[in-house]
Amino acid sequence: MKRILLLFTLFLSFFSYNFAYNYIMVNDLNTTKGTLIDVRSIYARERDTRFQKGSTWIDPHSLMDINDFLKLNIYNKEQPFIIYCSCPNDEYSIAMAELMDREGFTHVYILKNGWDKLVESTYFIQ
């Protein structure tokens, strides 16, 4: 009985964990300053060769790229980071935000509908 209670408690604590990221919309980019992080896959970047000037690209399939980025920004954990991808439900952005949260980054934002909304906006610069 104690094991079941312990497993149930662990299960609830796992699913009640709140990640330290928020969604922002493209029109919020004018007021939210931060480092733009492009986590579109290499295949998505080959299909659409446009890019956002000033953003940092991280290949979401390369653990080395992700690790290098985290090491480079180890002293910038309080700085805002805005992550975008071209996934239908922002999957790569969410995965990167969760990883950054676990590493202690405190101001991580996901651009809602990322790449598609960014390209449509007046904020987009190639």
C-alpha cells in the first residue's frame, strides 16, 4: 500500500511541475527584448531558406549544438530568450524551453506559432 501511495505521489508531482516559460505573440516582440533562438530543423531550413536576422540557430537534432549553446550562455541565465520553430504545435520550441528551464534559465519564452507568424509579421527581417 505504501508503494502505491509513493508511486501515486511521484506521478502527481511529475505532472504538476510548472516549466518557467511563457508563450508570447509576434506583436509582443516589440516590447519583449531578448535573444531569438531558431530551433527549426535542418530540413525545415532547407525548404525555407529565409531567416530572421540576429537570431541564433540551434539544430534541434544535434545534442552538440544544444550543449554548446547552453555552455555559451551559462552566465546569461537571467537574460530573456525567445524560441521559435516551424512545428505545427511548437514542439521543438517547447522541448528547448523545457531543457533550458531544467538548466536554470529563468526568462524563456516560446513564440506562439513561431516561424509562420514571424514571417507574416512586420517584425520579420531577412
